Amino acid sequence: MTGTASRVELPSGVRQRASAPFGRVVGSELSWILHRPRNLLALLGLAVIPVLIGTVLAITGGPSGGTGLFSAVAGNGLVLPVLALMLTQNLLLPLITAMVAADGLAGEAANGTLRGLLLAPVGRVRLVVVKALGVLLMVVLAVGVVALSGVLTGLLIVGSDGLVTLSGTTLPLGEALGRVALATGWCAVQMAAVGAVALAISATTEHSLLVLIATVGGLIVFGVLEAIPALEWLKPIFITADWYSISDVLSDPIRWNDLVDGLWRAGCYMLVGFSAAVARMATKDT
């Protein structure tokens, strides 16, 4: 049989299977994420956290003295969303991000549905893109819920008609909300980087729990290593190195150095994580 003989003529009236419309595949994935009860409960839990923090600080009056964000929240409600983002980005937001990434590939493999997706007319690179968009959607929703809940709680419970910055200056409400939006976007980029790494790990295993352990455990290890002075030279490669610099958006003027470094670092992690996920899925056996 020659090489040209492998070309098969389809019977009359039978059309060759075309690629599934990308928009429909993306819509299906996003709808699945938004209708998953576990994801909805996670978003609800995140929305409660700023309310609890704001309520406690309003009742107790916050810590006396000091220059930290907890002290700055007293009578300065628009600091609350930034404080809530800083607290949740160290564990809860990465955990939820890794959970969605684990469901995307490892969960599909464990349920036996990934094989069907790999055989379907979707394309392996497009499949990774779709899963990445699903993770990104959850990241945006999770970070946005924390920020929105923090803003509403800060304005209604703590009270504020502007923002007293960490530098002592006062910003009007519009500019203050812009600072909160900047912190929200910056945090979302960091979580997107975590999601890319988690998706790469998810592409290599069928065990969702392993993805959670590896992702969150890696962040904890980074945090521990950062605290060791002798390993200061390793800090530039830690994705968590500049996470606490989110509070720099509350300075006047904004201290951009660490914020920009954090964006570059997150971008590198996103590129490496997404590329690793694509490479793994491109060579994965069906």
C-alpha cells in the first residue's frame, strides 16, 4: 500500500468531522466552573472573610498604635479590601486556584473524561487554553469577590469617605477606589501565575489532591525559605517574594519597584507553567 492510499474517500453525504467551535468549548467550560457547587461555596466563603475582619475591627477598634494595615483600617474603610487581599493571597486564594486547576486536567483524567476530550475534535493546545481560561475566570471571580466584599464592608461597617494613605495623605473616594482596583488587578496576576503552575502539575497526574499539595506546599516552602537570611540570594525566583508589597498601593506616591518586580516574576511563572502544560498534553497518551 502506498502512502497516497491512506487517503480515504468518505461516502456521499458524510462530512469529515470538523473542529468544535472554540467559543462553544470555552462557554461550556466556563459554565461548568460557574455551576460547580464547590466553586460557589468557595466564593461565598471568600466574601465572608472581609465582613468578619471589618466587623471585628469595628467592634474592637483595631490594634492600638502601630503602623500596619490592621491599625490603618480603623476609620479608614478602604484599607480593608487591600488587607483582605493580602491575607487571603497567602493561602485561601492559591488553594482555590489550585483546586480549579486540579479539576481541569487531573480531575478529568481521574474521571475518565480527559481521554474523550483528547480524542474529540478540540485540539490539545486549544484544550489547555480552554482549561487555562477556566482557571483565569475563577481567579478573577475569587479576587474580585474579596475586593468587592472588602469595599462594601469598609464603607458600610468601618466607614470612610476617602482614603488616608500609609504616607499620611488623604485621597478622595474616586482615587481611593482606583488604588483598590490596582491592588485587585495585581493580586489577580499573582494568582494567575499560581494557576498556571497548578495547571502544569495537573497535566502530569490523575490525582487532584496531589496538585493541591504540590501547589500549596510549594508556596509554604517558598515562604519558609524567604525567612532564612542565608538564602536571600534565592528570593528573586520565589513567586511569593513580593506578595506583601501589595500594601505599596496605599502609599503616596505609590512605591512601584516591588509591584513591578512582582508582575515580571508572575509573568515568567505564567509563561513557564502554561508552556509546561501544553508540552505535557501534546505528548500525553490517549
